[in-house]
Amino acid sequence: MSNVPDQKRMKQDCENKRECLEILQLILDGEASTEQKNHFLKEHLEECMPCYKNYHLEVAIRELLKTKCTNHAPQDLVDDIRKKIIQNLAR
Amino acid sequence: MEEVIRQQYSEQEKQNIFNQEFMPHINSMYNFAYRLTLDADDAKDLLQDTYLKAYRFIDSFQQGTNAKAWLFRILKNSFINDYRKRSKEPSKVDYQEVETFYNSEDVDRQITPDLRVEALQDMIGDEISNALNSLDVDFRTVIILCDLEGFKYEEMAKILDIPIGTVRSRLHRARNLLKEKLSEYAKSMGYKTT
């Protein structure tokens, strides 16, 4: 995915947008078959502009989710839970 | 659910399992609790309840199986049983209805993303977090499990007690809804969406 395809030669419309979106989500979720991956990533993505854009959008959303939507447990809560369990064990 | 085989762990084994298999997931678990309850105090209580329950039922945990999925399932069930009822959120629409609605082709066509990567890159504040939090809890949950925690569909199906097909369709719907929210933000930030 590092080489940017020649945008002028790409299709500007995708006749299977819905199916393609589903397949690309399967790929990013690690749930796609080898055939799906080969076809979509090696062939389709290089020739289809809407899917190329969609792919990068999906990747960007996932990255944003990971960087912006993770809260760590407060340390005092973690300590408290440990303490309670140790008390339980001592019983 | 598959049959639960009860183990009989020694006190030392229990302690090892708790420290080595349960505690490493505490940040992910807290985040899940926080995103479900949308309240820091409720998240604390829910997390604490879940860990105490996990300890109490440790004999039904089988070593070598996925501890994270096991813990997430307990947390999700505790949330439904103890928190959802008294949640501050307004009463939920019937989500079966919501899912049927979002299954229709019309809606899919309507919300083909008009969102651009450049707009996302400028969302450096709480936009994405707010967008995620604004989704109905069932849609929010699948995004957290899949995109934040990296669970496989099969694991999600077990955590949520729903068929894999439902995991897939709910995830698809959830992502469309999230994109819809994000493109609203993009519009308000002055990005043109065509």
C-alpha cells in the first residue's frame, strides 16, 4: 500500500461499493480469506478510486480511535482492587 | 455456551492467575467500563465488581483459554444486569428496530462516506471520542471490542452472546453511524463534503 496508484487512470466509481466496503472491513479486522485479500488489495484497490479512498479512511478512523479513545485505569483503583483480592486470599 | 469445567486451583495458583492473567487487562477493562457507563464513578464500581466476580468464579476459568475475553464477558454481563437499568441515558430505542432500519439498502446508500482523511487528521480534540460515545451502547460496544481491543468476530460473539452474523452486521452499521457522526463534525469544522 506504500505506492500511490496513478489516480487519473483509476475508476472514479465503484459498482460494488457496499460489498467492497464489507470486504475491506473484513480485511482490516483480520477476518478475510486469502482470495479476498489478494483480489481486493492487489487488484481492486489499485484501479478503484472510491475503494482506495475508503480503505485509507477506515485505516485513519481506526488509528484515531486507538489514540483518542483509550482511558487508563486510575492507579488508586488498580491498587484498591489488588488490595481487596489479597484480603480475600488471606481469608 | 459450552459446558464450564470447574477447576480446583490452590490459593497460590489463584493468586498467580489473578496477577498474571487478569491484572494485565485492567486498562482495557477500565476503558470498556468507562465507555459503557460514560461515567467515571460507575466505571470504577463496575471494574471493581467485575474483578471481584472474576476472582470469586476463578474456578470456572480454564488456564490457557482467553482470559481477556472471559473478563470482558463478565464485565458486559455485570453492566447489563446492574448498571444498564439505572443508567443515566434516556431509555433506549428497541435496537432490533434500529438494526432492521440500518439493514435497508437505502440507508447504506445515503451514508456512503463523504468524509475525508484530511478532516480526520484535524480532529485532534474529543471529536472522535464524543462521536463514539454518542452511539447507542450496542453499536458502541462492537466498535470498542473490534477496533480498540482487537477481538476476533468469534470472540465477540461469545462475549456478547450473539451469532457471528449479527456481530458482522452490527459492526458494519456501527461504523456507518460513526462515520456519519464524524462527517457532521467535519462539516462543522468547515470541511466541504460532497
